[in-house]
Amino acid sequence: MLKIFPIDQVRSGMFVNQVTKQTATLKIKTRGLIKSQSQVQRLIDKGIREVEVDLSRSVLEQPLEIEDDADALAEGPASKVTHQKPSDGERLGTANTLYDKAKNVQSRFIKKVKNSRPSSVKELEELSADIIDSVFEDPNAICCLTLIKERDKYLLEHSLNCAILMALFARHLGFDKELIDNLGLAGLMMDLGMNTIPPDILNKKSKLDNQEWQIIHGHVDVATEILDAAEIDNQVIREVVTHHHERLDGSGYPSGLSGDALSVYARMAAIVDSYDAMTSTRPWRKAYSPTQALKQLLGFSQGQLDQSLVHQFIRCIGVHPVGSLVKLKSGKLAIVTRANKEDPLSPMVMTFYSVRSGHYNEIKQLDLSKAQDEIESSVRPEEFKINLTKFFKEVFLQQVK
């Protein structure tokens, strides 16, 4: 049963089917379950004034009281809204706004972790809900942001990226929404304890000694203490937080678990955690390109990672993941902006730089499944002295409409 509601009457538990009225110039199509009032506020902030709610898919503690004018509204002109498909620039801009907001929320929570063990993770639960909604609404756009990294914000971005990648991976594997919610929250929380490690150990360029490794291993205990303080007893979340550094062959930590002792969720987390770490610049090494990182996952010592899940993860994010910087045979550099499930080697890209001339070009969208061009290799921005993060935020998002 579909009914139109003014945005100020929307509450938690309603399933929004589509936007029917908005004042912003940005065209937005929203579909999903409202899990918090912060989501409603986000819709209001985007200029949305009215939505269509699917009552049959809503989960409400009390039945809705529908007034006659709501019935009239559903049959009126407002329900005959023509939705314009958002451009790649608009999609990426919306995802970037959410990602920046997420960094602010996570940053505030990390400050609490450094001072104590917070007794509530409500803000993280709401943040995880927003991230997962974005994964369902526009997986390409939010995935792109996981590879636009800032060098001095690794721990902050790592938590967000793990939440995004866990949700994407779980969705790819066909898990139900509740399980995806739990895995997204677990991704946010699993490395929170790293923020209590002394900076001189975190940023050490040389090999860590045994005592320093023990301190690093202790970050899992800190994360478990946060779960205890917040009274989170969900088994899935606890398995991910506690076991994401364990390995199938027993070589991981903190307990040296192996084989069947590790759930599929812990195995997924090990892959996601390793991939995001490898695609990030660390004090002791440069970042791998996404394609190089995927090859590393496939080349891990036999038995460390679940290789069947590694293959599924590669199918999930693609051979050239969204957000990757690639060099085309035409001599242009491009950012992958949309996956092509039918032809993974020919995604949608945005070209912006000429390797031959060494200059930035006009940003152009290119569908490699139709163009006379193809990806030659995955590359790292440093190879061409490009500050990809600065370019993406200050130029790319401003020009791509």
C-alpha cells in the first residue's frame, strides 16, 4: 500500500519508496527503510518535502493514522513527478557529503575512545545505518570514496572504509538487511582500539619489536571493552571485532584461532581489513594500487585467507574497483566511476589527464564498453605526481555535473 507523506510526518520504521516533491535543484531518488530521525533530517537538508511510503514494507510500532488529505495527496498531481536520473557528478557529490559527515561523527567518537570506554554507540549505529542506506542506493558512488584517501587520516578513514566494504561484500553475498546492518557496524568498530596505540609505535617506519607487537595486538582488547561497556552482545559484531586479525592457518592474533573456529564474518573482515590497509599509504610503505592489492590477496600464504571469499570479494568490487586511478591505452588517466558487471574490464570512467602532454584535460565521461579505448593498467597517483584527493575534492566534484 503506497501513500504520500510530507517529510515532517515521516518517522522511523517507514519504508520510503520514492521522492515525490523537492525544492533542491539536485535530483535525488531515495528508497529504503528509515531507521533514525537523523535520516529524516538528512532528507530535509537535501530539500526533500514529500515522499511516497510503502506501508506494506514499513515496520512501525503503532499503526499509522492516515487522514483524508493524505489520501487526496496520493491521488493528486504530486504523485506524478518525473524523476531525472542524477549525473555521476551529483551522485559522487552526494556520497562525498555523507562521507565527510561520517568522518566528523567518527572523529568525535574516537576522541571519546581515547579518554574512556563509551557506554553508548548510538551515534555509530546511526552512522552505520546512513552508510548502508547509501550502499543500497548508490554502491558505485560510496565505494569510490574508499579510494580517495587523505594521508594523515588513515585510522579515521580505515574504519569508514571497512564499514562500506563490509556492507558491499555482504550485499554481494546475498545476506539479509539485518545481517548487513550488523556487519557494517562491526566494520566501524573493529579497529577503534588502534586509536589508543602510542603514535610512535603506529608511525614507526622500521620493524616492530615483540613488545611493540604486543601493544598493537592489544587494540582488539580495547575494542572488546567498548562492546562490553555499550552492552553489545550481538554475536556477529563480536566475532568481527574480536577475530578480524585471526588467520585460517592459526598465524593470526589475538588467540591464534584457525579453520572452522573462524566464522565467515571474521573471514570476510580479514579480507576487507587487509585490502583497505594495502591501498593506503603507511609510514613504512607506499599504497598499493587497488589491482595490486587484489593480487596480493590472491597471493597470500596458502591458508591465511579464505580464497573462495577472496574471489567473491574481487567479483564484488571488480578487477578495477570504483575509485581506481587507471591509465588508458590512449595515454589518458581516468577515475573509474561505475562498475560494469557484464564486462568488468570495461567500466565507466572519467578522463582528466594526458600522460603524453603532462597536463590536465577537460573532464569527460567515457563508457569503455562502447569506446575505442581500454584500460592499460591500474596506477598510483604518485607515479604522475598527482594529489588525487585534492584534485577530486577541489576540481573533479566541481566540474563533473
